[in-house]
Amino acid sequence: MDEYHEGRKKKVSSGSGGRRGRYRDKKLAHMGGVFSSTKVSDEPRRETLRKRGGSTRVKPKRSAFVNVIVEGKTQKVKIEGVIESHNPHYARQNIITRGAVLNTSLGKVRVTNRVGQDGLVNGVLVK
């Protein structure tokens, strides 16, 4: 299900407690996308979406590797699982989001990018 990103401009309720009606219809331009919910797996899988104006975006559905910056160099490391996330259900289901802590062969890695927006997973080592 798509997310709607236009907030309400006025108070939600009137002074008497009655609900106010929406002051205009929803607009297609304010519709967002579907949460990609990138999961950890052995084989990476990506989905290409068409955006407004004919541009495309790659959303990863499954990811196996993370790009880690170690001493100024970038290494591609296999992901073993999600240790922490802002949502405990995401950690249990191995869903990768920004700020999630991943378990890798190098140690714990914190994700620094928005995975569903960028199409890949980047991170830094957690000391």
C-alpha cells in the first residue's frame, strides 16, 4: 500500500469536538511509494520501478552484501543478519533499514544510507 505524504493543514477537530472534513481531495503528486522492506538473503534481488517523468529507481528486495568503509577503504562484506533496528520486529525479520546494526564477518556494521532509496547497503564499523 502506498503512503500519502501530505499532512493536514488545519486543526483536526472543531471547538465542539466534531471532526472537520478534508479541505481538498488527495493528489497523486503527494503519493509516496511502497516500503521496500529489504531482507537479508544469500542471493541479491532488485526491483526496477518507474517514477514520475519516466525516470527509474532500483529498490532492493533482498541483499547479501554491505559496503563497509574500513580505514578509508571500501570492502564488500557478506551480511549474516540484523542485530538491532529501530523496530524490534524488523530485527527479528532481518529487514534492513537506515541505522540498523548488521552482523558481518568484520564485526558489527551500522547502516548509513536509506537502502530502499539508494538500491544498495552502505555502512560503517561499530566500535
